[in-house]
Amino acid sequence: MDELVALCKRRGLIYQSSDIYGGLQGVYDFGPLGVELKNNIKKAWWESMVYSNDNIEGLDSSILTNPLVLKYSGHEDTFSDPMVDCKSCGLRFRADQVPSTCKKEDLTEPRQFNLMFKTNVGPIEDEDSYAYLRPETAQQIFTNFKNVIDSTSKSLPFGIAQIGKAFRNEITPRNFIFRVREFEQMELEYFVMPGLDEDCHDLWVQNRLDWWADQGVPIENIELYDVPNEELAHYSKKTIDLMYKFPHGVEELEGIANRTDFDLGSHSKKQEDLNISSNVQKNKDSNSKLAIQDENGKWIVPYVVEPSAGVERGFLAILNEAYNEEDLEDGKTRVVLKLKPHLAPIKAAVIPLKKNNPEIVDLSMSVKNKLQKLGLGRIIFENTGNIGKSYRKHDEIGTPVCVTVDFESLENKTVTIRDRDSMQQSRVNLENLNDFFINQIKY
Ligand code: GAP
């Protein structure tokens, strides 16, 4: 973990938020390369969910959430962790995360601490003017269920996908970006006919394992954890957690839950007409029936299968898998991030051999512009004049290829391509560079 943290800071992937004022615990900023990697992870997820499945639609809902949403979802009553105080050191901990330095006899009895952030909306601060920052992106998918159906004419099975920020006032944020107070989730709510939910759940578990493998996190480094009944969230009938070997230990990367008809049932009006199987509280406020009618006019509340992954945890797992330290023939070592090319923050660096030679510089710039126009991600023109140093830097930030323009390039219109992983160099004709590059980077 220390090496990953150091690399993230050194190369501008992640910074402590509000650093110049001493930081803010459990909150991080993503720097120039971090934002690229993060965007690429989200793009890969969006492509695999929304673009690859015509029965999945996207959504971008608000972060500020009407308290009634989180009342009926059960979060106001149950979204809490047990907290204890240590009378000796004066610190507060989640009851299951007390450090071994605190003695049992110094701890208070655990009490429940709600993890939701509250804020005021509008100019008047009173009891009725508050809202929550959403603790999961899922709830607004449920509240928009009818809107999406009515505007897209979807029938079961279908899904709504969303990527966005979620906020949790974690008692003990820790392990770098693993447990933070502000993070992003990639969530799919997949609506199915009751009775088909269990098979669908199995399919999504496999689908998600395959997706992580495509991002460079192999299946053999993920354990499936069938969450026991006493640990299940209030809405879940069954949850399989994908547990990854993070540098600090094996912990949850993603959860795939069978949320049954709990959420749609909870947010629905006229619940008595709907034959809801979950134990939901009576809803006196909703103005919408979150159900569909079958061909006989019978109302059905779909079941929901939810794969829910954290972007930051994915980022950490992907970085951890990609990070390599290699011994070189000259006795030196290199750090190389063997990221899958579609995730690499920079797709190619174009480097002129001589930084003061106008012809070489011009040709390099035109190569950069040509590659940039392919729309595959960021290409940079790097006029440092020190090829060896550029190669080392780009190894460390995972750039799949470096393109060097030299005197020969001016004569025969070829460039040198240097491959990040093998360090092999080859000459490619400028005419073929686009095709070569598309083949290297495409996902
Ligand atoms: N909608 C379901 C849900 O929110 P969850 O297991 O509480 O379920 C889903 O969260 C995912 O969100 C987790 O698997 C994890 O990747 C990420 N996550 C949850 N809390 C987090 C935190 N405090 N910091 C970073 N990621 C978090």
C-alpha cells in the first residue's frame, strides 16, 4: 500500500483533499492522471452495461435527496454502524474496528451512529428544510422507475444504470481510498419478474467477475462471499460480495444483492393492491405506483438484482494488479504500471528525439494531433529531449506506447514505437500508425 500511495502522490493520481489546510479525513482529490484513470474505469463500466445491453438505460440523478426517499428506503432507521468511545485515548471507533492498543475495559457500550450526511436546503434553516446527501445512488433509480418506463417503453427484464457520488459519514475512514466519506458508485438496478430473480442473480455474479477480469483484476484474486443472513442489509434476500485481496487485506470490492421487491414496494402508493412480498413500511406520501401490469392487467412489483461497485475500490484494485517492480539488465529497477490499455491515463506519448529541431518537433506535433483525433483518450506531446527519462516516467504511469520521432522519420516517414511491457522497439510507417494504435488501445 505504501508504494501505491507514494506513486499516486508522486505522479499526480491522488492527493489528500484540502491538503494545504491539513486535509479533511476520508476525502481525496484525483489529480491529472487519477481523473483519467477514474474516467476510463467508469467508461468501461458504462460501455459494458448501457451500450452493450439494449435493455439497460442510463440515469444521472441528484445527490441531494428528499428525506422521504431515505425514510421509506429504510436508511433513516437502519443505515448506521455501532460506535464506541475509548475512555483512555478519547477516540471514537466503529465497534468492529477498534485498534488492539485500546483495552476492552476502556470502551463504552456500542451505540448506533447514522452514516448519512444531512444538509440544509434553501435560505431558512429549520427542521423541515433539510435534505440528505445520498448514501447510495440506487434510491433515485427506484424513485425514477416509472419515469424511465414511461419514457422508454421498457418491459421486463430491464435495467437502469447510474454512476455517481455517494456520501457516508464513516466512523473510521481508512486504508487510503478504500473506505472514504465521499466516493463514487457504479450501480445497476436490474428489474426482473419475481421467480426469475435467483437465476438472474447468479448470471450477474459471473458477469461482474468477467468484467473485473477484463479490467486486469483476475478471477483468482477475487473470493465470493455469500453474506450470512445476520449480516445482510435490510433490503436483501441474498448478497454475494466480491472480496478482493487489497494490499491491506481481503475486503469487499463489489456487492451483488437480490433486493427483492423491497425498494419498489417501499416507495409505492397503494401498496395494498400490489401483493408485495417484502416487509415494507406503509407509504403515505408516494404519488406513484411502482409496478407494472401483466397481460391480464395484474399488478406486479418486479424484483431487483443489484451489482454495486465502488469506483475508488476498483481504482485501488486495478492499480494494485498493474503495479510491478522489475529488475533490468543494467542492474537498475523500473516501476511499471501494466494497466490494460483502455484504462491507461495516457494512451501514447509522442516524443521528439531532438527538442530543438523544428522539423522533428513539427512532425511530432502532427503525429500527436493525428492520434488525438482518433478519440481513444489522451495523447501527449512531450518535448523533454531525454528519451530514457520519458520512457521511465511513462512506464510508471502506465502509458502503453511511446512514439519517438527522429531524423529517420523525416526521411522515410517511420517512427519508433516502444512497448511499455516488453520494452521492445519497432518501426512503424506513419501511414499505418492509426491502425497500429487502434489495435493496441481498443477494448
Ligand atoms: N446500493 C448498494 C450499496 O450501496 P454497499 O455494499 O453499501 O451497497 C456498494 O456499497 C459498494 O460501494 C461497495 O462494494 C464498495 O465498493 C463501495 N463503498 C461502500 N462504502 C464505501 C466507502 N466508505 N468508501 C469507498 N467505497 C465504498
